[in-house]
Amino acid sequence: MLDVDFYDARVVEGTTTSIFLDNGKVEDISVDFSRGAGVRALCGGSWGLTSVDGNFDLDKTIDSAAKLAKTMNNKTPKEKINLKSSPEPVVKNTPNVKKNPRDIPIEEKVQFLKDIDESANIEGVSNTTAIYTESIVKYEYTNSEGLDCEHELTRTGFAVSAVASGNGEYQVGRESRFDVSGFELFDENDALALGESAGQTAVDLLSAKKPKGGNMPVILNPELAGVFVHEAVGHASEADLVLEGNSVFENRIGEQIASSLVDVIDDPTLHKYGYYPFDAEGVQSSKTEIIKDGVLNSYLHSRETAAKLGGTPGNSRAQGYSEPVVRMSNTYIDNGESKFEEMLEEIGDGIYLIGSRGGQVNPGEGIFQFNAEKGYLIENGEISSLLRDVSLSGNTLEILKNVTMVGNDLEMNSGRCGKKGQLMPVSDGSPHILVSNALVGGA
Amino acid sequence: MYEMANKALKLAEDKGAEESEVYVLDNHSTSADVRKNIVDSSNENYTKGIGIRAIINGAVGFASTNLYNRLEDTVNIAISSARVREKDPEWVSLPSNTQYPTIRNTFDDKLVQLELEDCIDLTTQMIEGVTSTSDVMATSGSFSRFHDKRLIMNSNGIETEEEGTGVSGFIDVITTTDDKATAYDFKISRNLDLDFYEIGKNAAELAQKSRNGINIEPHKTDVILHPFAFADILENTLASAIDADNVHKGRSSLKGKINEEIATPDFSIVDDGTLDGGIETALTDDEGMPSQKNTVIDKGVFKSYLYDSYRAGKDNVESTGNAIRQSYTGTPSIGLRNFIIDYPQSDVISETDEGVYINTVIGAHTANSISGDFSVEARNAFTIKNGELDKPISSLMISGNVFDLLKNITGAGYDIRSVGGLVTPSIRITDMNVIG
């Protein structure tokens, strides 16, 4: 009757709260109530998408998306898009919320944040900021194949940052915890110790040295290795980028692309920040082994890319009412067998890189650049002076092949990943890894 | 919109707000996406929502919604979050100045009337620009046009409603031969006056020229930064140093440096919310303060920080009209308007015997925004030899500090571009560290 091959709708309704402190003072409290919908329609080889918010009429929105799809298909006809079939999901094993943030008065949240902020304000720190966020969101999914499902997720978290200054220079230390969880997140993490650690990092970095740039062996800590696996490996395994010709992993399934010590996994069923019970296409979430024993095993798929390339859908995600896009969830390098001490012994001289201030990747060429929060020089197998302004750059495939040791101390970190203008909660992680040769940038 | 805004102001006043403000945004945008040389999908977005600020004892509470039936709840939350906060004796007031500037070329009815078919045609032109060069493919890209209406009302008598339009094209390309090289190009305007074919062609030619890159040794040399690269670095370093909020909080290297020489004597920057057809041009900023022209750097000398009304009150100065909101769901922060770079122009490449030309950088957002230190990966970089671009460079990092960089500027090209609101030519910097 609509004359399209397929349509679906995501109706999202939620409340988000954020509190921002600056030097112990409340700088901002904001609360948003919203409801909206993202609707897609498929006609031949063309997608039409309409998003609306507020008090909308869902049928009219579906009509609008259908009109877009039909116009596109008439104007620029292209090969018909097929969608891999998917059974109705079963929402099970969802995270338990022990302390509903709705039941905690705003005064208590503010006080809590003030305590964390204060713990970061150690001697030498000139400025602190702290942020609290909470969201309680209900997702409803329905499509023209008769699927109809819903779930609700609560996410909370906090971040604290400290600035230390001296001799006209400034340095920053940061710590954060975000999770699919209620207010109990704060009982399970020693928030005050994290605040203090952020303050200590900032103070220590003031007297840190800058490294000499060049090629050398490095050890990456779990946070930085996690950022590497997310940015450089995870994005390149997203099937939409592969189909765009924008991934170094194109045509490499079954190929040894990494050291045989490396296993890379994406698992949305883990109760970490990137958790979801079903994705933005109503597909049950499941674990994907992206790299197995160093061999590229699988891309991450939507229903469309799974039909085109062969694979399992379940990694389609959308921020709010936006278009669903192939995304990661909880992505990590799996545990190996090495101990950190063994890595130090093996490396001899090199650099130990810790934490991340973000980075960027060109997944098409497989080139990346990350700035570490800090580093240490390793001399004769021992950790020596603290380094700052250290960055790591290079070629994804070379780094993967140069992994010579994988630790047994996997840790996950939460963050938000940007792609196509949409930010999604994700987590990434790794144990410590030793890379025999990498380009370290300094000043 | 007026009725709803009025109702919210009235509610806030009744519930005890000393001052209040309503910000309503009504946006319609259309986009068409490119994937692998085809127009792949299209999007219509309708956004309409309301954000409410309530001020009690100088403390600001905020809440937002897109549901009219939650308007009263939203006002209540704004009031109660203002009450949770400490009194703020530094709060002065919301804007009340209604002397608006004259602005031009920020609304083009042709963009409002554009049909989806026309949007698809323009997107197709961009792809044709790419495929006019052999062995290059568009990997992704997008066409976008928007039309928005914004209403700002506050309890001090501000009542401003304005409409604006904009259009942009972005294309990412890759060579299809064995030696892979990528490039992108991007243009944006308030009016329907962009050459979409040209956007595609520029990106494709750049990717084509970037193949078979050579390696270079680490050294110090003259570096010319294309407007994309220069803008990217400034936005991630200097922009935060001139934000009055960062200055107050001890997060700016420019604290206490007003009237000091911070750049080479021929270098100036003006932040101008009234620029003819500027991407960030509007009658007012995002809290209703009239837009104006602010000299940031005058012939090397640092002149002014950028302010919204709250931070201006703290320093006992007038707001510079730099309150910016990302959406109706947040309170204003300080941001750049049209940020215009000025340096005497010349044929800068041909005047450079030896050096490096860099089109774009990746990783600029990882710069240390407080110290101004940056270390970025250069893309589509070329060696310069005897005043000409010579060979493409396969992999290159540049690092330095923005405040050193400002003092080492020795040239600018004729190629002024709008990179969003940042308007700049190519800029030459001497003695920059390049790591091959």
C-alpha cells in the first residue's frame, strides 16, 4: 500500500540529566525530556529516512520516508538492496538497576560529585572539573515485517579532570567511569581514589620530559591498546566502510593480518557501556570474533551489509532518531598469557605508553595517530622517567603484525564513539601489549 | 512559537524566577548521502524544541523538552535546579540590548524551495566531478541544506526571531589503483551558490597527485598549511585560549596577556558575527545579544577574549556576542563566530624555495588546548622545491606549539576559504618540526 519494499521505525523516549562542576561549584545542571522517532523506508536500492521529534504522527512520518525512498529510486535507480532475515529478538539477561537514579534526589548527586571533585584537588592542582550524566531511555522498534519489540536502558557515569600549572605550563589528568548501571556504579568504583589519581597525574606531568620521536619498541597499557583496537581495528572491520572501499580489511577475510597472538572481539551482550539486547534493526545482539589467532575472521554487520557480504547482522546502532549505522559495542583484544614484568624484560629499551587523549584513523589507508596521556621511558627492562606529549602513529597492519606479547590483564574502558555525526556509548579494552616497532611522536 | 515561549516565561516568573529565558529552535534539514560513486540515501530531519533558563540569586537552572505537554514540568525542573545551586554573586543579567546590526545574505529562499530531486542532482554533480578524473572513486560524501528558525525571548525584554539557510557539500575520495591515496574536499555557504562539480573534482585531483608518496627525514623547515589544516589547528588550540571562561578558570595561556604581542606584527584576527553571508552570521548570538565585530589580534597584539553575557559580567565588560548553543537542549557556552584571519597575501608557494605543503591534518583535536602543544598527522602533503609543489609525502607528522607558530608566520596565499566560520588563506610557518 505504501509501495515500498520495507520500512521500520525507532521510537525513542527518555530523560537525560547532567551536572557539571567547576572548581567545586555547580556550573550547569540540565535535564531534558524528549521523544522522537527515526523512520526508514527502502524502495529498490534506495533508502529514505525521516526523523521527527516532539508530538509527531508516526504514520505521516512513515509516508515521508516512503516518499523519499521512492523519489530516490526513480531519480537514481540502483541495484536492489536485500536485507538478511532476522528472527524476533528475545530480550534477556538485561542489566539490573539496583539503585534507580530517579529515586536519588538531585542534591545527593550534586554532593556526590562535589566529593569526587574535591578529591582531585590535591596540592599543585589549580583547577578541577567533574561531570555526572544519567540517561533512562526506552526504545521501541517496529517494522513492516511485523517485528515489534522494546527495551529500556539506564546508563550513569562520571568523569573528573584536574589541571596543574607551574612555570607557565599546564598539564591535565583525567579519570572516568561510565556504565549500563544505576547509581550503584558509584558504590562499585572508588570514585574518590579516581579523583585523586587524576590530580596526581596532572601534577606529575608538570615535571615530565618530552620523548625523542622515532621508531622504537613500545608497551601499550590496556586503555591505549583498547583505543587502538577500537579506532584502528574495529572501524576497519565495520562492513559499511568495507563496502565503501574505505577499509584496509577489504578482501582480507581468512588472511593472517595480525600476529597469531591477537584475538579481537566485539560483544554487545557484555554488561559494559556498549551493551544492547537488540540493535537498531531489532536484531538480537551477539558476540563477533573479528580476529581469531591473528586471522581476520569477520566484519561487523547490519542486515544490509550481512546480505551483501555474507555475515551475521546485529551491529546496527543509531543515536536518538538518527539513521542506523554499523557500529561497535564492547570491543577488545582478548587475554593472552604474558605478564607485564615479562614484557619489560623482553623490551629492554623502549617506551611504555599510557592512556589516551583521543586519536584519529584513516581506515581506508590503515593509518592512525593517537596521543597518549603519558608515558614512561623503559631502560634495561626497568621503568624510568615520566614522559608527556607522546603520540603513537603508524600503519594498522604493521602494528598488528608487530605485536610480540599479549598480557593477561584485560581491562575495559567506557567512552563515546563518533561516526557519521552520531555519538554512541561504547567500551573498549585490552590487556597490556608489546609492539616490537612503532612510530612514537614527540616534540 | 511565540505563544508557547510566552507561556513558559510567565510560568517561570510565577514560580519564583528572577530572570528567565526561552530559546526555541525549529529546524528542517535535508541531506543526501554518497556511497561508492552513487547517491545512496536521503534524509529529512525535523527538530523543534524549547530550552528554558531560570535564574534565582544568580544561579542558573536549565531544562529542555520537545513535548509541549511537558512544558510545565520542564519549567519546574529549571527552577528546582536553580535552587539546588549556590548563589552566584557574579551573575549580572541576561542580555537586554536591542540595538541589532544589519546583516545580509543569511537567507536564500531558493534553498527553502529546493526539492529532493534538485538535492539529488547537486549531489550527482559532486560525484561527476570525482569521476571526471580517472582512477578515483567517491567513497562517501554528503549534500546538505538547512532552514532554521530561532526565537529567543527573555524577561528583560529581548524578543528576537530570525530565519537562516545554509548548504554544504562534502566528498571523501580514494584512488582505485594499487597505490592507494585518499583526499577530501568540503564547501559550505548560506546561499545556493556552490559549484558542486568543483568540490568533487578538487578532491579527486588531490588524491591523484598524492599517490606514490616518498619518505622524508625528520627536520625543521618552512611549512605551508592549506586553510583546512590551519583552521583545524587554530580551532583546537587558540580558540579555547581566547574563551573568557577558560581564562577565568586558569585554563588559558593567554591569561593576563591583553595588549601583549603574541603573533608576528602583520598578523590580525577579527571575530565577526555580522560578516556578509558568513557561516556564523546572525542578528544575535544564541542568547539574544546583538552580533558584533571583535578585534582579537591586531597587528600581532592580543586585544580581546570572547564573551557571553555571564562571563562578560564577571569581567565588568559587555558581552562580545559569542554565546553559542549546540542545540536547544543545552545552555550557552562561548564559541567562535566568523573568525577571520588576515595576513598580507602573496604567491606564497612560489616564494618558498624549500619546504612542505600540507592540505589537511588528522588528530588536531588531540592537541593540548591549554598549553597549545599539538602533534598531528599530515595528509596530502607535498615537498616544495624551487617555488613549486614537488613530490607527495607518504607519511608525515608535524608538531609544535600554537603560540610559537603565531610568531613564525611569514606568508599567506591568495586562496581565502571559509572553513565553517573560520575564514583563512594558506599560511606559511617557518622552522616547523616535521617527522617523516
